[in-house]
Amino acid sequence: MDSIEYYNKYAAKIYEDTVDVDMSDIMKEFLDQLEEGDTILDLGCGSGRDSLTLYELGYDVTPLDASEEMCKLAEIHTGLDVLQMTFEEMEFEDVFDGIWACGSLLHVPKGEVEGVLIKLADALCARGVLYISVQKGDFEGFRGERYFSDYTEDSLKAMLNRTGLFEIIRIWETEDVRSTHPDTVWINLLARKK
């Protein structure tokens, strides 16, 4: 089972576990780099939680997820059209002022993530802002039924720098806001397209 199949199979449970998580503190860091009404791609939108928040704050948000079942739930939750496609299928050119990739790139194998970052840079307008969050660690492989790529601050910075497409604004760690994941540490990264 790959990660997309996992999200299709367990969509209702994942929705219930994530839809009420409060990301406002971290989202403020991202939105401080943008203007009201800017276009934002919610990459791997899951339940649509963050898409709805961004929409209600006045941004022009496009939710995207690879899981058909998560897309259905996100459309019901947000009232927005959700694009169903994988990161590899994306073909955007200078469309978004910001990309919010909250806990989504962590399912991309490290050998493929630079190709996804190139697509994200293409999707961003000049000087567009990218937010990424990944789990802290050195692990890569299957954890249960899903594939995970963990990063350290140094390995995440190095990966972004290898593309030559972004300048890093800030990188910082946060604890998981879900009480069910007390030992998970997240690495958050804000970068601007060069």
C-alpha cells in the first residue's frame, strides 16, 4: 500500500484526527510574508482544514490532494473545489504567491523530492513564498503503511539549497500540536523563490 492508498482507505479517520488541529501560530509566520487576497496552493490539503482557514482569512486558496477520498471530504468541509492530483502531475506556471505544504512532502522519497521542489518553484510567482513542514529525524522508509522521509534542519536546508531556486527565510522546530503525538518534533521552513 502506498501513501495515497492509505489516505483513501483511512480518509474518515484521518479527517477526524486532523480537522480541528490549530495551526494558527505557524500559519501566521507564513501569512506575514504575503498580502491579503494573495493566491495560495494548499499542497496535500488533507481534510481541507488549512484551506478553509486561509479562505476565511481572505486568500484565494487552491486545495490539492492526491487522495480521491480526502478530496471528497475536503470539498464537503470547505465548500471549495479540490484538485485531485499527485505532486508529480502538477503543471503550474507562475500561479501562486504562496504554497503551504504542511506535513505533505514528508511522504515523498528523498530521491524524488528535488523534482517536486522544482515543480513548486515553477508554480510560484516571482518572489513567492514556500512553507514546508516535515518530521525531525534521519529515518526514511515505511512506518506502518505509509512512506516517510524525515529531515534534520541541516538536511532540509541542504536539499533546498541544492535546487538553487529558493532563499531560506527561516527554519525552526515545533512540537506536535496533537496530544496523540507528544514525541513528534516538526521542522518548519519558510523560503522565498529566487
